Amino acid sequence: MAGAQDFVVEVTGVPDRYVVHVRSRAGECSADLGMDVASVIDGLDSIQAAVLASAAGVRDLKPVAGSSGRSLEKIGGRLFDALFGGDVGALLLASRNDSETRDRLLRIVLLLPSELARLPWECLFDTKRGTFICSRTPVVRYVAIPEPIRPVTVNPPLRVLGMIAQPDDLPELDVENERRQLSMTLAPLEDAGLATLRWVNGQTWSDLQAALLGGCHVFHFIGHGTFDKTVGESVIALTDARGRADLIRAPALLDLLMAAGPAPRVAVLNCCATAKGHASDMFSSVGAALARRIPAVVAMQFAITDDAAQAFAAAFYMALTHNQGVDEAVRAGRLAIMGQRAGTLEWITPVLYLRTTQTRLFKLPASAQAERRPSHAVLHQTVPTASRATCVDVSADNTRLCVVGVDGSVRIHDLAAGTRTTLHGAIAQSAQFGPDGRHLVTADRDGHARIWDTTNGRQLHDLHHADTPNYWAHYSPDGAHLATTGLDGHARIWNTTNGRQLHDLHHADTPIYWAHYSPDGAHLATTGLDGHARIWDTTTGDQLHDLWGAPALLIALFAPTGHVVTFCEDGTIRCRTADAGSELFATARYAPGPIALSRDGRHMAVYDVEGAVRICDLSSGAEIMSVPGGDPQGDLAFCPDGRLVITTSQRKVQIWDLIRSGAAR
């Protein structure tokens, strides 16, 4: 990466007699590696179990590292103290100060013997600062090969070749979401002629060989990987002619990739265990083996969940296509995983192998960069409405659209048949489908919320909120409860089975117009005319947090990641932890109005000051696509699959496909 300063840490010697050698701009030194390596290696399985357990852990408002997090901090602290004790630590501090003074990034470069390459150095934990190194400093593994690398400036387009392999005899992966995410991330560059994304037409060795005839700059593999103990190497799984797993060893894969013209400069192996190797062979992992001849390889040292793999890929390519170095792109991917689920430890799973100190492997022309604009969505369907729509929602099965009109009517549209039925009279303010797609709740102007069975139009419950109009009603994720808000300054939580009120939450003596449940249903966010957002415990009804009141908040809603997205009067959108702690991003270029988050937690839809709908990456706030038209006084919504977004305008609702024609299939 241009402008980065390397802090090179090389470990030499034999077990029990390792020596750490450091080279940096601030000086050089050597010291003994004081650590029981065998004990850490013996604990690798437990580390992987802790990482995966954290990905499935329960989210809370104020996540505190549980036993898994503390265990990882302990191991990371041992690794840090072993490398950076005494004079080496003093040199690291001096290098940090020097890089900050020179406004440059410090990069830690590791050169390790094969038996130490098995350790999870990505979890290095600075106990004095109380932070994992990877969150602020790129940590890369350098592969020393006595072969020169010729820097390449790519003349656009940057060619990305993607391959998906899903053998019938291996567990099914959520590969289509990652495919869609990669397509959306690269779509703006494709529109500007700066990149192309091709997918291998098939899953076999011969299919990949045929696709490589056209060459590529980046090879991205989505599928399964494992460590094959019978050969002492990690492998990836393609499919054979019968659709079953065909395990491919790294040397064969490398020979195939290098036969391409041009050969890839970066390989991304978004599959499990591709950074896991044998103690006796540095190049027994697929990642390290490919790095013999490919300048940069991203691999995974543990099993990785679908959600983490998708979040990493989206942020990685977003950074790479903004002319950042591959090391910074990996760090961006780690941060995306951190934001994807509170308390997750999966960010340590990606490993970056480098055999070059020049990490900006692709240089897109500055003039072309300046011309990039978000791509445009494609109109998928138009639904005529009787009046201007003020609220829209889609059933869980993606087949029915609920439209609340400015006249207070509620109509259900069958998107396939093109038919519609009127469910409710002219008093509705808003409506939302229940998680089962069968039930629907309306917040009405007469102070009541009503639960309906949409299959027969029968009213099931009448919930009397107050004698003043209701603004909003929102289902809990499991559908067992719902929350209502209104002019009376209260939010109320109800049991949807019997219609009984469970809690009365007094927000303020001014109207409350928004309520939104956390992904686990344990918390509720409310916002009101007083400009405050408050977070409540839905079990006890206690207020937990008052986020902030200036500038005045319009909306606060939980993202599927557990973070809270707040929207203020001045057009500022912030994504942050629900306890008002760390901030993921902040933007200030939008017009107050409706906002929507996709159910997979990846995208946000909002109006800009010019009146167009912008689709943004929810991990960074970056705009990736625009949707023309729409009505800022109406509503926005994502369909459950995250591929379609709905906008409202005068007497029509439009459904837009966020994947451009040909980009996803």
C-alpha cells in the first residue's frame, strides 16, 4: 500500500529456541520468542469453536465479551506479548508514533516458519491498549519466494472471475446471496467501464479451465474447503461430472490459474480452512501455496459462516475498487464482519498472504474514478393504486403487497395475479405484515390498532391504544408481540395471541411516531416529536438508553446486525451500537423522509436531497445504486429477499430490481 510503513517481524529458529527479528523505519532489534507454542497449537480447535459460537451468539444492547471473547483475548495477548515484549514492544511504539507523525499507516508484516504459521496471529491483542491489532493495523503474512513480481497497472476494465461450487454431497451454502452481493458491489465500476465480473459457467475443473482462457485479474471462489489429513494439505471442493465433491489440491489449482492470460493478481478463497496447513510444510495450505506465484491471496484459517463470508466480500471489493491496497481491503472486510453481528469473533478468520510489499496491485485511472456514479436499478413491476401510497409492506413469501393510501384505505395486492382486495376502511395510518405473512396489523386514526387475518379479511383483535390517533404498529420478530405508538406520548406492547396489553412505555409528553424491535425482540426503539430515541427492555418495560436529542431524531430502527440506525432532521444518518457507543458510519446528505433496511442487514434505502432514492451499503454508508422517481412523502420498503426495493409515487407503487440485467445470473 502506497504510504504505508512496514513493521517487519521475522521469526527464525527451531521449537523452544525461536528468535524474533524486527526491521522498521524506527530501527531494528532481536529477541527470544517467549511462548509455549505447543499449548497454543493444541487449543486451535477450541479457538475455532469459540469463533463459530460467537457468530451464533445472542445479541444484546451492550455486548460484553463472554467466555469465548475473553478466551480469544487471552490467546491474542499471549501471542502479542511473545512477539512484542521488551525492546520489540518499544520499537513498535516508536514506529506507531513515527507513522502517525508522517500521516501514514503502519502495517505489521509477519514472516513465520511453517509450524508457527498455524497459529491465529490475526487475533493479536494489545493488553495495555485493550484492543485487537487487526482492528486498526493491517496484519499480513509475507511469503518469501526468490522470484520477482512485476508491478501491474491495470488498464480498465479490471477483470474479476467468480466461481461457485456446491457439490451435492456437501452441506448447502447460501452462495446466491454472496453472488448477488458481489454483483451489486462491482456494478458501479461495470457501469463506468472500469471492471467486469464474469462467472464460471459450471462447477467442474474443465469449466474453470475454459473460463480461464479469457484471463482475469482477480479470482474469487465461493464454496467448500477443508484440511485433508490424508495428504496433509488443505483443499477446495469443485464438483465432478456426477455433481459430487472433487477435492483439488493447491499445486494443481495454482498451475491452472497461472495458465490464464492474464493470470490473477489476487485470489480470494471465500471458503473454510484454506489457510490451514501442516506444521512441516509452509505451503501445505491452499492460501500459502497459491501465494508462491500470485501476489496476494485471501484465505480462511477456520470455518466461516455464510453471513460473515458475504459481509467480508462486499467490504473487501468496495475498498479494492476505491484504489485501496489489498491489505486495507482485508481490514475493511474484518470491520464489516465486526459490524455484521455484535460480539462476533469471525473477523480473525480471514488471512492475507502477500509476496510483495506493493499492495496496491491495481491502479484505476484517477479521471475514471471521478466519473464513477452509482448504477441504476431496473424497473421490475408497477402496481397502480387508487390513491397516493403513504405506507407499503411485503409479505414474508414475497407474493403480496400491502398499500396504505393517503385516504386511509388498506389494500392487499397479489403481485403474481395482479389482483387486489380492500382489507380496511378509510382510517389507517400504517400497516405491517406479521412474520408469518398471514396476519397484518394496522395503526388507525381512531386510536386503535387492529390485527387482521389477510386470508379471509377477518378482524382478530382490536387494541385500544388511546383516544388519539396511532402513528405506527410494529411486530416483534417472532410475531408474538407488537408495539404501538401515538399522539399520547406512549408506546404500548401487546400480546398478539390474546390482544392483552403487556407494557405501557411513557416516552414523553409529546407524540411518538416510530417504534422498532431489535432482531432478537428483546429491545424496542422509539422516537418522538421531542427529538429523542429511547431503547426499552421489552420483558420488563424499563428504559435502558436515551440515545441523544440534538440534532432532533426522526427515526431510530434496529438493523439486523443489532446496531441502531438513526435519522435526524438535518439529514444525518448514523449507524452505531444501541448504547450510543461506537459509530460504524455517519452521513449527512439525505432528505428527511422514509428510510428502509434490507432484512439481510446489508443495504439501506433513503432519499437524497435531489429526490432520488439511494441504495447504500449498511456496513459503510457508501452509495452503490440509485432508484429514479419516488415520493419522499410516501414510503420505501425492501422485499424480504433484499433484491427488490419498493418506492411510492402518485397513484402507483414501483418495484425495482437492484441487480442489473445480466449482472446476477
